[in-house]
Amino acid sequence: MKLLEIYNLNVKAGNKHILRGVNLSMRPGETHAIMGPNGSGKSTLASVIMGHPGYAITQGGVRLNGKLINSLDPDERARKGVFLSFQYPSEVPGLSIEHFLRNAFNAIHPQNNLSVVEFHNRFLTAANQLRIRQDLAGRGLNEGFSGGEKKKLEILQLALLEPSLGILDETDSGLDIDALKTVSAGVNALRTAKRSFLVITHYVRILKYVKPDWVHVMIDGRIVLSGDWKLAHQIEKRGYDWLNVKKK
Amino acid sequence: MRPKATNEELLTRPDDVAYLFKAKKGLSERVVREISHLKGESDWMRDIRLRAYQVFLKKKMPTWGGDLSKIRFEDIFYYMKPVEKVFQNWSDVPTAIRSTYQRLGIPQAEQKYLSGVMAQYESEAVYHNLKDRMGKNGVIFEDMDTALKKYPEIVKKYFGRVIPAGDNKFAALNTAVWSGGSFVYVPAGVKVEFPLQAYFRINARNAGQFERTLIVAEPGSFVHYVEGCTAPVYTTNSLHSAVVEIIVKPGARVRYTTVQNWSKNVYNLVTKRSFVYEEGVMEWVDGNLGSKLTMKYPSVYLLGRKAHGEVLSIALAGDGQHQDAGGKAIHGAPETTSRIISKSIAKETGRTSYRGLVRVPRGMTGAKSNVVCDALLLDERSRSDTYPTMEIKESDVQIGHEASVGKIGEEQLFYLRSRGLSEAEAMNLIVAGFIEPIAKELPLEYAVELNRLIQLEMEGSVG
């Protein structure tokens, strides 16, 4: 059984044709990486899987556990186990992180309602693991956070919300080496036989810590090459130009 | 019953309140005399009213702020005494009203009172206990009409001192026809440890449309006064014009919290001002919901060295509403400090305006003022404006001003929805976060009610 199946996915933003026939399958427990130059459509793919309303699917689609999710709202997808770690998480001033996350947890896991105290303990444990400063928890969601702090908070959310598919959109960008190690360790701790990850990145360096089972290269809205971990090494040495396909 | 219909119906429903006495529609010298006579007032108060009426006639309508052209002074009842029982029993109260009260989480005893089933609030005894305790310290807490009879000297000494009838047309109107409101007197050094709120909630129904409130805090005293309640106050009276005067003597501190939710046909034009003397502290915390147009700018006149004033306000303008609110700080002594924070939310055709004034005349060295006004727009049609006026004539001062207008963006909503929250839940969390810095200053139960009420208001704005 496939967890995620993307077939002939064509996506437009306004009149702009961004994804031009993406095919990708992931089984439970697998970690896939999508690499590619800027503007190749990687982040669009992440947003479309999560259900961003700014994009229109013109052909093909996305199946989750065998069911088409093209027309589901983002919150319905989240409740079915999809999580997106944002490249640029929004700030929501005044909204306490813990209050927000407890609401989110109860929305996603209504059968598993945790008390305020139980949730608080989980929150503290996860925050410690990710070395998130205590005082950040008292601020509004992402309010005045540095880029690195925002990324750590995304992974904290992932840890607490327990999705079956975690999509990491450029989680490594803006992280210094220590933060990258911490975040990678956090992700690795969450890798299980059932949980899959889709790691979207421009650079190879995060893949050295979060080692993928599969690597795909996306250029001009298509996956042009797939392979194992060795492909990432090739990209590191040779860049993307040798793969470049002329635009139609 | 559908929640949206419930709230709408409640806020627009004409009320069926019967009145024991109703003065004639419209205003004349005779009506003013009649009001004073019916209340059995002394000549001096009658004369204040009559003089104020002449001022009212002479004063022009404000040409700034909101649209006041639809006010018909001749169509308004200026004095009404409601009968005690409106509905015979709880089951006669319209379901719409009952369910809104329930959804607001107002205790049933209080629901019955607010809807008019109970003439006497059950916690009357509690109130009397509080009053006895206060009485021992010399604290006076009465409705204004009673205070005028029981303590005429004190009332006479301070009435109209902070806001004279000549201040503006609506202050003149209030002075001419006022009825109800509260009188609070706190003797020197007495700190009232509980907010004076339970009483006013009881009294809310009788608050009327031209209430007059006067608070005198003697040196070194403290009192927190809470007025209004978040239950919709619905009325066919289309004009609410109150006056609140506060005197904060040296080293005293007064906090005045208002949360009001007027029905959507009401012009809410209120003058609130405080005189703050040396090292005194005045804090206005103001939540404005409902009404057709609100114009309200609580003011602090800092008249003694190191006096401090704060104006914290939240305004929500729904469809067809205009909230023109803000604050004023007049630095009339050196080393005085002020802080004005305004948070407003507009949705659909709603409009919020921040209007503020900070004045520091020459010689007021060491004055500090900080103004922050943030507006949140919920959709494309809503509107917000900022009219900050700074008159700074002294150079040895620290003045800060920040203004922001934000929209609930698609990205922000998408972000929260990607965490499993519905669109409505996401909107509610964003709005609750936005007002949090001020909501946390409210007494807890008011903050909870305010959040619930804003949620109710927002249910109509998301699909």
C-alpha cells in the first residue's frame, strides 16, 4: 500500500503552469528527497500536497492512502495525517504557541484528547529535545522569531502533531550548522516504520544528516531523474546544469 | 435555532419594554425642567441642566469623526422609567435571547436579570455585604441620582468640573438630561481591593442612555471600576451619550474598565476624561463592540508632576458599523508619562478609525508618551484609518508612535489550517491573538466573554 501517490500532477498558479506532470510514490516509512534549482516547482509541490488554495490542479492528482485528496481543504488533509513544515512560517502575534498547538492537536486527534497538563509535559519534552529556548514558548506564534527558531518550531509542531507524512520544505535554509544538526536529530527521532518524510531542499547538506531512501531531481516542474542517495552526491559535485532540460 | 440568526435577531430586534413613564419625544426647556422635577432635584441641579440645555442649542455638531447627520434629536425620548418586570417568566423570553445569553456563558441568574424576568438580582445580598464593608472605610458607591440626594455637597463640588457642559455638544446634552450612572468616592489612603463590577452588572439594565458617572479618588487611594457587560444591550433608543468624569488626586490610582456591546442602531457618543494629579495613575481600559457609530476618546489630563495615564482600547466594527475611537493625553506637568494602545478589528463594510491626541506644551520637560495603534482587517471591504495628532512643543521629551494595519492573509490562514484548524477556528485564533495584549488587562470573566462575543460576531464572516 502506498502512503502518497502523485500522478501526472499539473498545477497552475493563475496563468502560470508550474508543475507539468509530476509522478511520485511513497510507501509508509520511506524518506524521499526532492532536489532542484530555485524555481523548479519543489515548494509548489509541497504546498499543493497540503492543499494551498492559491494553486489549481489542472490534470492528475494526489492520493493519500489510496484516496484522492485533490478537493480536500488543508485542515482535512492535516486531520488525515499530512504535515507541512513551512519554508516561511507565518507569524501570529499574541497567539500563544502552546494554546495554538493544543487546539491543533485536539483537532487532529479528537479521540485522544489530552489534558492541559499532559499536553504541557509533552510540549516541554519536545522543546527540550529541539533545544528551543524556554522563553520562546511565552511569545506569540513565530512572533519575532529568527529564521532558525522558526524552523525548530516547525519540527516541534511535527513532533507533537504526529502526522503520517511530514513534508519538510527547505527546512535547512537559514540554519547554522548546530541548528541543522539539532533539527536533523529531531527529524530522525521521528522516523518510524509508518511515518514517511518528503524532504525538499536545494542543497545536499541536510541529506547528510537525514538520509533519504530515494532522491528525485525536479527541473521545470517535472521529476527528471530519480535514484538513491548516490544521486545526491552527484548533484553536490556537478550541480544541476548537466541535467538541465530546455524549456518547451 | 441557527446561531447567526440568533445573534442578528437579538441585536436588531425592537424591544418591547413597557415604561412607567415616558417624557414626550424631543427636547425643550420644558422637558428638561420636567426631568429635574420628576427626580425631585434641588434648584442648583435644575439650573445646571437648564444652562447646559442652552449650551446644547448653541453648540454645533462635530464635523469630524463619524457621520452624525442621521441623528434626529426630535425623535428621541430623553427620559424613560422602565417598569420593573418586562417578561412574566423565563419561558416568555424569546428563545433567541435566551440562547445568546447561554452561548455567552452568562450564569442563568444573571440571564434572567438581563432579560428582565427578575426585577431583583439574586446576589443583591452579596452586593449589600460589599457595600457594608466599603461603608466602614468611608467609600461611597451609589447610583448618581441617589448620590445627588444623599451627598449633595460632594456631588456639587465635583460635578462638571472635569467635563463642563460647554466641552462639546453631547456633553451639554448629557448635562441637560442625564439620568443614572454611578458615583464613587474613595477617601484618602483607602484601597478598594475588589473591582466595583458586580454592582454595575446588576445595574446595567437601568443604565439608560444619558448616564453620568463621577469618580473621586482622594490622595493615595485605589479603585478599579468596571462598567457594562458583554451581553448585548438592546434598545430602541438610538442615542447613547454618557459622560464619565474622574478625579485622581496625588498618589491615587484609578482603573476604569468598560466592555460594551450596543445594538446596531445606536449612536454611542461618550465623553470620558480624567484629571490626574501628582504621581497619580489613571488607566482606561475600553472595549467597544456593537453600535452604529461609536465616538469615544478617553482622556487623561496629567496635571501634576509624574502623573501617569493609560488608554487601552479594543474596537470591533462589523458590517455597517463605524468605531471611531482612540485616546488623548494632555501633559500638563513635567515628568508626566502616558501610554495609548489601540487595537481595532473591522469586517465586511465595518470601519475603524484611530483618533488620538498627545499634547506636550513647552516647559513640560521629561514628559514621555508612547502611542501604538494596530488595525486588523478581516476582508477586502473593511476599512481602517488613523488620525494621530501630536502637538509637542517641548524638546526634552520622549515620544513614540507606531501604527500598523494588517490583514488576515491567505498565507496566515493556510498556515493555521495546515495544522488541522478550520477556517473559522483559524480566524478566531488570529483575532484572539491580536487583542490579547489588551484582553489580558480585563478581569478574567470579561476577557472570556469578550472572546466569545467576538467569535459570535465572526461566525457571519466566514463561510
